[in-house]
Amino acid sequence: MESTLPLIMQVFDRHFDAGKAVFGELSKKIKSRKALNLYGELFFFRVFLQVLEKVHFSNKQEVSRVFAPFKELNKNLRKVQHIRMIADGFDTYLGNKPQDFADYEKELAQNKKEVYSQVYEIILSIPLKDWEALYAAVRDFSEGMTVLTINTAITQIINEEIDFFYFDTKSRLDPQTIHEIAGGLEKVTVLEKIRLSIGLNSIFTDKVHEQIAELTQQLEPWHRNQLLLQHLGCYLGQKERVSKKYQLVLTQIQKDHQGMTQSITERCKLLFTKMLH
């Protein structure tokens, strides 16, 4: 059976070139939008390597080590995503009277500065040879792969995600589980795109993909709300006395959080029932 190397490397090349280019731009100046673009490309690398781990299951750890130089960067880019979401949440709940919450806004600005400077330091510490080594390793591990081996690997990963989703339709969804479901849906979407790009059919119907996209959209405001709730709660927890203006906002965020969580739980159950049957 013919190797998929040219096809599969074309898919990887697009993300690799985009990731390396935005990495170069960030080494001059940190901008949150570009940092989030890089975070997206690193997510693709991790999913792609997961496929390679399934194909080379006897060398799984060796494949996994390929991402090691980018692990710390990935973790800190996630913090950029979080601090940006918290800032968006601030605008939603406290932005109409920012002067009343100036102390918290100052804390948020300080946190943002720390996160950005940490990311910048990490970017400057990663030499270009690490990017070249990542590319060479991916090419080596992709050598000789057939459409059948990729199909099997992707199907296995998607089945594992579905098993996780199925487990959670039986229980109440807590924030950690919702975070994991969001990551799982993102992974499924990336895997389906890889399948299509090498000529395989999509596993799920267009209707299911529409519902995944709708749920993913609904998860964004939930994430903002959840992260603001955590961050503001932690900030106020350090104070001896919490003023009434903060208590009112916190109560509203908690109320919205319960409503959003309920709505997402219902949508998850509906979607996963369709995905599974």
C-alpha cells in the first residue's frame, strides 16, 4: 500500500510553517492574538503526535518526547488564553463601572504583565534548532504510514474520546469535566480535518459537526465566566472584608454560571447520545 508521506506532511507543513512564523513574530513582541494563534498550532502538533504515538505504539515515549522542548511554552500560552478570557469577563461584568473596581483591574493588569513576560522569556529560550528537530522527527515517524494505519490510529483516538464523553453523560458535569470535554471536542475536530485532508471520509455527519461547533461556541462564554469566577473569588478571598459592590457582582456571576452549566450539560447529553448512537 502506498505511503501517505507527501499528503500527511503537506497537512503538517501548513501548521508547522504557521506556528514557526508566529513564533518568530512573538520573539520580537508579545501580542495576545498571536500568542493564541501559536497556542492553536501547538495544539495541532500535540494531536498530530498523538496519531503518531498510536501508529508507533511500541515507541510511544520516543514520539511523545518530540514535543518536550515546547511543553513549558504550551503551558504558559494557556495562561495567556486564560488571562485574556478573565479580562473579557471583567469587561462583561465590571466594565460598565470600571472606576468602582479599580483595585481588581490593577491586580488583573499585573497578572497579565507577569504572564506575558514569562511567555516572552520562554520564547527567547527556545532555539530554532528545536523547531528543526521537531520537523525532522515528525517526518521520520510519518515515513511509511499508509491511509489504513492513519485511519486506524485516528479511529482509536476518537473512540477513546467518545468513551470519555459517554462516561460523563451518566454523571453531573463539573467545571473540570467541561474543560476536558471542550479539549476533547477540539481534538475530534482537528482529527476529522486531518482525515479529510488525506482523502478519508469524515467519521461524523455534517449535522453532528454543526452541533459540535454550536456547543464549542456556547463553551466560550462559559469558560470566561468560570475563569473570572475563580480569579475574582481568589482575589476577594484574600481580603478581610468584601464590599457590597463586589458581593453583588460575584452573586450575578455565580447565578449565570449555574445557568450556563445546566444548559451545557443538557446540550452535551443530547450531542453525545447522537455521537454514540
